[in-house]
Amino acid sequence: MPFQIKFAESFREDYRDLEKSEKERIHAFIPQLKENPLMVGKPLGYTFFREKKFNGKRIYFIIYEEWNIVLLARISDKKSQPHVIAWIKLNLPYLRHFVEKSLREKQFLSNQQ
């Protein structure tokens, strides 16, 4: 079953600042994430926390295998990489809560139909 892709608000904010060609690279990368996210990118201390490099940038994502969800968390360049990785690790509980909340909302909406 393919993984569902979710976008953290922090990722959306980083994405807005990218050039068109960089955005296109991200869109081309998403099908790989849907198929097998554990085979994409490099783990960052945990199997579920990974980065994918492209054009001098890095996409950071978290894999929630129990829900078949990949959360795109942030985008950075090499210079801000340590700061962004530290930020994500510090915010792992919040990011998980974001995914859980979206799952509850989806379940609520499907029960309403």
C-alpha cells in the first residue's frame, strides 16, 4: 500500500521560498516517497528520520510506518542543516501530534458521510 504524504506547516513555509525548478524537483521526488520511503535519502540518527539532498538543498522527512504516512517536515541548505535537524528532533512530539490530529479529522469526516 503506498504511503500518504503530509506537509508540516514548517515545510510549507520553507517551500514558499524555493525557486520554481526546486519545487519541481520536490514534486518529482514525492512518488519515490509514496512507494518506499525507507529506501529514499539518508537516515539521520533514526530509521524513521531522513534527509534527501537535491540542488544543494535538503528535504527532511519523518516516516510513520504504523499509519503509512510520510511527513515532509522542513527544507534547508547545508549551512543551516545542523540547526534544522536540531529543530526537528526537538519538535518530534509536536510533528507526531500534527499527524495524529490529521488522522482523527480524516476519520471524523469519513464517519460523517
